[in-house]
Amino acid sequence: MEGGARRSVGLTAIGSGSGRGAGRKGMDSTLSPAGLLASGQAEIDNHLEMGRKLLAAGQLAEALSHYHSAVEIDPKNYLTYYKRATIYLAMGKFRSALPDLSKAIELKPDFLARLQRGNILLKQGNTEEAKQDFEAVLNPCSGGERLCAQGCDITGHRLLPPGAQLRSLLWLRALPRGQGRNQGGTGFLETWVLTPRHLPLLSPISRQVRECLKLDQDDKACFAHYKQVKKLSKQLESAEEHVKAQRYEEAIEKYKAAMKTEPQVEVYTTKAKARICHCLSKSKWAQEAIDVCTEAHQRDPRNVFILRDRAEAYILNEEFQKDYQEAKEFDGENEEVKEGLERAQKLLKQSKKRDYYKILGIRRNANKQEIIKAYRKLAQQWHPDNFQSEDEKREAEKKFIDIAAAKEVLTDPGKAWLSPCGPTTLLRLGPAGGLSREYPKQ
């Protein structure tokens, strides 16, 4: 049926093409190769756009005909094969989708079609072939030099789009025992989780493991694995809820517990470390964050979110530009990285002028109570009335103004964090229009 539809579309395309050719015969000889190429690409784009609209409208058969035409015009375009495969998948025609996915992978070996093909092979019971696809996705460099050269790196978030990480979470390493592939026990299961940004929620894994229990309710290994997955899922869900609520200490404890629950799967440890790094940075525990983020960075060197969190920790330690520059090299279009680098550069520039935290001798993450305490101590020490000679009084006056300015800027949310105005914030107009100094009450 599908072959007949494809042949019908092909004949229609040929017939319409010959009709157009008769009308344009005189023009063909004048068209340049570049013009022909542009014309062909425009026709492909038109078919793809029509296919997309028809797919969105739920008209799958009509959409499929346009993708057939696009493939016939340009049989070397991996994307047209992949898009046609998605139509087959939407129609439930998995066998028809497989050749298109394989062709897309052949034309572009690092393409995410490998993930879709692995899912289909797994559903068909071809576990060894599915395993090869999933392993290639998990570790692209094991698939050959070409993949390595192109830098396809899961941890760098290039290969998997958001949401794709949960489509191939589980593959069966051992073929089922007993009479055949679809009967009997499962041997044992091994779970792989891919996350482009956050640690995953594992309910889809639980569902797939429950499927294995339906095949053999007495499979102890499968049941034990199900319990472990369920426990891990709850820990990670709870941790993310704590992060959203800014309860970072509780989140850290949950991530540590998750690492103990599944210490053998490296990807969990790596991602948990990355999230602990995030929590410590948000909590403004600068040195602790730098230490954990450094370990997470060693495990996942292309993760821009780890670099971002460590950069924020470095800022707390007055090392303003560290990591944001490196993160920009990995992902120059990331808005958080752009804004962070710009802010770090401004802070660096301002720090060279006047650092109010340094004036008060406090940490950059000091709270209001600590700021006021430091101010009172220094204001009492450097109040001009404590000095007798004119030179000492003038020097004390300068320091006192700096101390008072630092306290005013750092305790007033409405003022700039590192105001470029400096000590002039405490200069007032006197009765005669001149400048006079006011010493704030201690």
C-alpha cells in the first residue's frame, strides 16, 4: 500500500514535471547551474513546508506525499528522510520508518535519527542492534573518528534535543531466557539516562520496567531493579522541587542520597555533582561551590551550566571573569552566559575603582546585619572627632566618608551595587550653595 502511494506520487511528479518541461524548454538552456540549484531547493522547501502544515493539521497521508516528492528531488538530504520517517512513526508504520532513519544516519552519522531507530529496534525485539544505537548515542566517540572529529558530545548538549533523553532510557543487554525473544524473563536490565540540562524524572523507566514484570512476575532481578528506579525517581523529583523553592541545602542532601542509591552509573553522579554545584553557587558558599563545580567540570568539561555556576562562585571570590569566557566559547548564543560575562566585565571594571566590600572588610556575600556591624565598628574607629592633629583629622575624614558611603550603598537596594558615584553620595549642598559634609549617626 505504501509502495503504491509512493509510486503514484512519483508518477504524478514525473508527469507534472514533463508538462512543466514542455512549457519551459526554451528557458532551460538559459538557466545557470546555480539557478537550477536554487529552483530545486525552493521546490524542496515548498514541499517540506506543505508537509509540515499538513502534519500539524493531522492530514498524515497528504503530508507524506509531499515528503515523498522532497526525497525524490534531493535524495542526498538527510533531513527529508528523517522528516518522512517521523510521518511514518506518527502513522504507526514503524517498519516503513526504519529505512528512512537508516538512510538519514548513513548521510549524517551523528544525527539524532539513531535514537529513534534504537527505539524502534527495541520495540521489535532486536536488542543487540538497539544496544549498538544507544551506545553510539551515549558515547559518540566509540562510533568512529568522524563522530569524534565533529565533536558530537552528549554532555555538550549537541546531540539530544530537550525531551529526547527519555525516549531511550532502557535497553536489554541479555536476550530473554526461554522460548523466544518476546517470552520468558529478561535476564537483567541496565538503565541509561541522558539529560541535556537537568537530572531526569524517571517515571518512563518505571513504566518500561513494569512491562518486563508483566512478562515474568517472578523475575526477582527485574522487581529489584524496579524498586531501585522508583526510589531514585522520588529522590531526584524531590531534589528538583527543593531547587525550585530555593531550599538549596535540602536539595543537596537529596542529590547526595541519589548518588548513594545508584553509585555505579556514572551519568547520575556527574549530573548530581552539577546540580550540587548549582545549589552551592546559589547559596553563595563560594569556596565550596568552586570545589564541587571544579569536580563536576572535570567530569563534564563542555557543560556550560557548570561553568556558569562556577563563574558566579568566582565572582563571590572577586575573580570576575573566570569561566564565563570559557562558557562563551562552548555556547556563544546562550543568553545567560552572555549576560553573566557582561556583568562580570562590569564588576571587574568597577572593582578597579572602588570596592565597598573591601572598605568594610566584609565578604561579597555578607548580609545586611554583617554590613551594619562592620560599619559601626569602623565608623567608631575612624570618626574625625577621635583625632587631634589636622593631618590625622583629614585622613580620618576621608576614611569615614568611604565607610559611610559603603554602608549606604550596600544596605540600600535602590542604589547601584557598586555605585560609580563613590563617596559623593554623602556630599550635600550647604546653606550657601556650597558642598558640606554630613557625618551619619553611628
